[in-house]
Amino acid sequence: MALSVVSIKAAKGRDKPYKLTDGDGLFLYVAPNGGRYWRMNYRHLGKQKTLAFGVWPDIGLADAREQRDAARKLLAKGEDPGEKIKLDRIAATVAASNSFKAVADEWLAKVEREGRSTATMKKLRWLLDYINMTIGKRPIASITAHEILLMLRKIESKGRFETAKRLRSVCSQIFRYAIATARAERDVAADLRGALIAPQPVHRAAITNAQAAGRLLRALEGFEGYANTRAALRLLPHVFVRPGELRHAEWADFDFEKALWIIPAHKTKMRKAHVVPLSTQALAIIGSIEHDGEVAWQNCTSG
């Protein structure tokens, strides 16, 4: 006799497990502790097998019958429903490991091992946090260009055109990594070139004539703050390095005999050693620096 919700609710645990049949192989397995589990017996290629559909009441009677009917359709085609379930689970596991976030995490670890700066890694993580909120759980091979465009349009609607551009670029790099590691077949983010609003360049304040440049240099010479701060300000126009490279200079980086400042790769933005020729004036300024350690600007005292 077919099962009903009433008969299922009335089923209680006994000393030994027992079955309540529903039809076409479907039955409810009742454990001694009162737990009720959906099962289905079937034969495939002459072998008796059993499928598990879940626990009642999480899986209701109608759901269990629907799963039974789906299994019977596979059997009618000569397929083993048990093997189909196993393959689906494997596919789900693979899809989870091939999600956009999983691939992005791999790519992020790769670029960090390549020596990207702390500031660069911080920016990349910030961008990826935003991307992952939208498409992070999606299998990377299933993501479409339209999905990415919708995400970027939200950023553009806030007037953040440069951020949208960078997000598309990061997505593209991750898709290319996915292609190289056999998790995707094409870079759908590349299809969005030209689809985004081009950010307008922002012109920063700059000195563009000799007279103003002279006034700046005289102001630097007249600086009355810390002696080493004054030395750093006076040195910068002679070497034109990044402020961070200047701040992190160490005495070991200077070759006074060859009049060279060799900035190690790990201190540069591009992660390549940078050689800066030192003029006579630059050498004199460096020689005036007060120090008592490895870092050139470690000991700042007022002049």
C-alpha cells in the first residue's frame, strides 16, 4: 500500500529496523532510534542496488517520489541512477574547487610569490573582495561576460569609472590563469573591452616653468625642520626616485666609490633592481646625513 504523510508520522522506532514500502522500489527505512530514511531498491545489469534519497522530513513524500521517478527514467535508458548520483556529486565538488573565488585565491598566491609589493597585494585583495561578493561562488567556466558587465555597471553608476576598469582587468587576469590551468576555455572579461566608460584623466598640480622650479629648490634649501628631513628633500630633485624608495634607503644600497645608488628589487614597485647615478651634489647631501644604523633616515634630529 502506498505511503501517506499520516502513516509516515505514525512510524515509530522498534527493536529492529523495518521498512514501509511505497511502490516501484521506494520505501521508508525506519531505524530503532526513530530516524526515517528514504531508500529505493533497483536492479541494474543483474545486480541488486539501493539508492539513498535523504532523511524525512527534510525530504518529503512528494520529493522522494519525484527522485524515484527520475531514477526509473534513467533505468529505462539503460543508465545506473546510483552512478549518476556519484558523478553529479563529483561534478559539484569539482565545480566548487573551480569557483571564481578558488581560482582567484590561487592566482593571488601566485602573484604574491612573484614578489608583488605589499601595497599592490592590498589593492588586489580589496578588488577581489568586491568581485567575490558577486560571482565568487560561481564555477568560473560558467560565468558570462554579461554577468561581469552587470557587476561593473553598478560601480560605474557610482561614478567610479577607474575602479570599474581595474576590476575588469583583474577579472581578465584570473580568467587567463583559469585557461592556463584548464579550468576555463576563454577570457570572457576580454569581451568587455570598449564596453565601459573610459575614466577621464585627472591632471595633478605640477610646476611647469623654470622660475617656479627655482622657487621650490630655494624653499627646500631654506627648510628649517629636521636635519635629515631637509637632506632627504634636497636629495630628491637630484635622483627622482619614488618617496617610498627614498624613505627605505639603507647605507648598504649606496656605492660611494662608483657614485651609484642601487635600489634592491624588493624595494621597487616593478620588483626590478634600479640603479641611480649620484652626482657630486647628491653625494655631498648623502654624506651630510646623520645616522647610527643601517637605515639612512633612522636618526632624525633637528638642525
